[in-house]
Amino acid sequence: MLPKSKKHGYQIAGIRICTEIPESEWDGDEGVLREYCKEIENPDYFVSCHLVDRLSEPEGESVFWNKDRRVYRDCDRQLMFFGPVEKTLEKADCRISRQDNRTQIEFLRYTSHTRIKSRLVLGALDLPHMLIEKNGFLLHASFIEYEGRAILFTAPSETGKSTQAQLWCDHRGAELVNGDRAAVRVIDGKIYACGVPFAGSSRIRKNMILPLTAIVYLSQAPENTITKLRGFRAFRSVWEGITLNTWDRDDVEKATQTLSTVLSGIPVYHLACTPDVRAVELLKQTLEVDL
């Protein structure tokens, strides 16, 4: 007799996901996914999760590996193993099998790991891939809401994304939606920024979908200057912040097309800035003139 399973519905960045987990293996706490729980009809993706004492063997051709991930392809199916797997799969602790819109996830059971937690499910969903399939991408950015619209600050780590976002909250009444990640999606020809469960050190992960006003690429400088980016410079400044399965040619091609669509409708700026309100004023004035 099969164990009784619990179905969970989530809507993340407008994507409808249905997960199924044996009740005896579920932690019982929605945790990081709590704000995204929703009754789902006609899911975009079906995901089944369960614990195993031994992960199933790999199948197909090895197409990618690094110290913590190994990927195989078998016909139209993709298999991923997570864990310290650079040299061997013996230390892998998760196996994901994905075909079309259905995913099966095996989590390795061990002494300190006897329940499936929401953070494990989130990490195994491969949300970046889902977003790309649905005309979007996951961007490393601080995401604020200002006057009903979204502004995204993107840059390499430790450049000041969180600082600029907080300055807008402190001096212009903006709301921080997420301090670390944002989904960008093209929906019915319009461009939106969407809150996602990944939150980084800010731990702020609000479930909001807002029209996107601008993407701002930051760098530190002794004085504030702002430049509207075009062409390859705009593409590169955003592309470097996108989370992407680089071994998946379909994902790379689709992400390229989606980013090109976004750039045709949304301005991208380079703001070389100081960590104070003067940077806020310069960007605000620029947006008022351009938009």
C-alpha cells in the first residue's frame, strides 16, 4: 500500500506549482514557502518528493559537473545530483529527475535528516529553469516597490545593492520586497518584477508582482553619475546577474530572447554612486525625466 501523500500548491512569480510529499516524510512547516501557498488548479508544474535510503543510479550521458552538482541527460529527461559530487556520486544527497513539466525528487535519508523541509523543496525545484520556460529569469538584485512599481538594483556582491534599496526606503518611503533576488517575467506582453522565496541575509521575501520601471546597475564612486545603457552594455549588465543553467542550451537561448524583450521595454541605467541620499535624488530625477 502506497503511503498517504500531502499535496501542496504554490504560486511563485505567477507560476503554479503542485508538490506531492508523503505525509510521514513532510516536516509540516511551510517555512520559506508560506507566503506562496495557494490553492492550485491546472498547475504549470508537478513535483513529487520523497526520502530514500539510497539514491537511484544515474542514467544517460554526463553533460556537466562541478564540486556540488552533476547533470546527466537521458533522451528528453534531465537528471541532477546535488552534494559534494565532484569526484564521486557516493556523497550526493539529492537526485532530481525532470521531464517536461514533471519532476521527481529523491532526498537521501540520514540520521539528522528524517523529514522533508520547505527549504529543501525550494532548493530542488530549479526555479531558475521554470522562470526561463515561462518567459522570465531570476536576477540577483535588491527589489523595491515605489509608487506601485518596481525598481531593481543589480551589481556584483558587496557593491551596495542593499544600501541603495534601503536609502530609497528611508528617504522616499519605498518598500523593500526582496534584498537579494527578483524574478523578471514577460506576461501578456508586459514586464513585471516578482517576489521570490530566496531572500539572502535580509530574510525579506514578499510575494508581490509589480510593473517594472527600471533596472539599475550599480558601482561605487566618490561622486554620483548616471548613464542610460543601450545595446550590448545594457545586455551585459543584466545578464551577469541572471541565475542560469549554463549547460542547458535551450535555457541559454530562451533567457537570451527574454532578456532582449525586457531590454526593448525597460530602461537600464548605470548608477555610479555614493552611499547616501544624493544617489537617491539623482536616480529619482532621472526617472522623472525619462519616464
